[in-house]
Amino acid sequence: MDIPSEQEFLEGVRQYEINEKRDAMYKVANFLVTHFWGRPADMADALGVLLLTWNQAFYRFGSFDFDHLERVISTNLSVLDGLRQRDIQTLDHADEQVIAALFQQFVAASVIVSGPGVGRKSPVSAAKALHLLAPQFLPLWDDKIAKAYGMRYNYRPAEQEYVKFCKINRNMASQIRNYNIPTHRPLLKLIDQYNYSKYTQGWI
């Protein structure tokens, strides 16, 4: 795993903030999740704000079931309460089964249930939702980012690949947190911005 230099990392973050206009929806969704925490129906709506904009290329074929997402949030709320307080640096082997189980459930909850895309699954949506629920502990990815780090969730169990990605982010964060980063955003969000700039868009 190559750790970007401070200069490269900050340039990736900067290019993201210059070029990615949809990031306003992240701020809105994050505010709504925080505001409605403990109310699963409203939390599901808040996640929907992010998923239907950030992953619009996927959901143009149909929407997921908000009621299913609400049930998954409600069932796992006590677990999510704990993870929301965690930092990625605290990730250890005991967390792996919990994360894998959560990921499986959120993949199932983000399946398209209407329109021409019925039955399509989105490991990308699951990661985005989990990050919004535990922004300091659970990372984001997309297909190009996952492939750049050797994750092949279309050919291997997606939940196992996501656990590996969590561990990669833990190792990256241990180095990057020492950089002079002029922002208070979650470190995992900044790592995603760097990854998106480099691997998804090729801005750096």
C-alpha cells in the first residue's frame, strides 16, 4: 500500500473541493443524520438524500426500499451507536465480523426494488450509508477506488473486501493524520476525497 505524500494528499483534497459540486449533499445528509439520530425512519430518509444524489448513476434504474433501510437501521441502532463514537485507529480483529454483517445488511437494504434495475445490488451505496452513520470509523469507496486498492467485490464476497478496505484505511489514517490538514472534516472523508480525485476522476 502506497501512502501519498502530504503534498499529493492535500492536492487531491483540494481538487475534490474545487471540482465536486455534489458535496453539498454530504453536508446536508450528515446534518440530517445527526439531527434525527435515534429515529430510524428519519435516518433512512437522511441516508436517501445522499444515496440518491451521490449514487445517482446507479439509482437512475430505480429506487431502494426505504422501509427496508429503516428496519436495518432500527435493528442495528445500538451497534451503530457504538461505532459512531469510534475512530478508525481503534479497528481490531474483533470488529471484522460486526462490520461484515452490517455491510451485508446494508447491501440488501440498498437493492433496487422498482424499475428496470430491479434486483441490482450496490456495495458502493452500502459503504456510503455506513460512512454517514459512523463517519470516523467506516470508509467510503466506489468501484474505481476499490479496484485501485485491490478490492474485487464483483468477484469476491463484498463484505470481506470491505473489511479489508477498512484495514487499509486504518493504516493510511495512521500516517495521514500527522499531515497539516486545514479542515475539521472526518479523516476518512478526506481520504475518500483524495481517492476520488486520483482514482475516480484522474484530477491528480
